Amino acid sequence: MTRIRRGYIARRRRTKIRLFVSSFRGAHSRLTRSITQQKIRALVSAHRDRDRQKINFRRLWVTRINAVIRENWVSFSYSRLINNLYKKQLLLNRKILAQIAILNRNCLYTISNDIRK
């Protein structure tokens, strides 16, 4: 029986997959089956964590705004601030409010005082 020389396509596909997992440790970067499983797992985690990141940042902004608001007034809370913002139709999202709270607290105090009145 004559010897059949295999093509290079499968080897090229495997090296392409290896480039993706080259930073992984142990068999996860060496064995082909393990490589494909780890690649799928990594992509699933990346997709899931992009959604979690948005949730975590929103929680961080809410916490920052609430902390700065409660410093001056005990009765004034985050929920009342946001509610009054919607009533006055001031369209400031939580990210911008958190940046104002960190960088320029006096500006946030003036915004909240204007809303109260």
C-alpha cells in the first residue's frame, strides 16, 4: 500500500487555534482537543463578562452618587435625587453624575439644591 501524504490544511487550522490559546498554561495550550475546549470556554466567559461589566459599573456609579449625596444631608438619598431629576426633566445619566460627584462635589450639591427647591 502506498503512503498517502496529508495536506497542510488541518495543521494550519490547529496552529491558528494555538495562537489564540498561546498564553494558557499546561495542556490547555498544547493538546488540540483541550485547546478547542478552552477556546470555547474563554469566548463564553468573555461574552458573559461583558454583560456583567455593564452591571458592575452601574452599581459603582450608584454607590458613588449615594455616598456623596448622603455626606451633607441625612434625609436626602440617592433614590430621591434620581426621582427629582426625572420630575425636573434633567437628563443626566448615572455615569456623568458619578463623575461630577468625584471631581466637583460642589456642582453636585448645587444641582441637588436646585432640584429640592
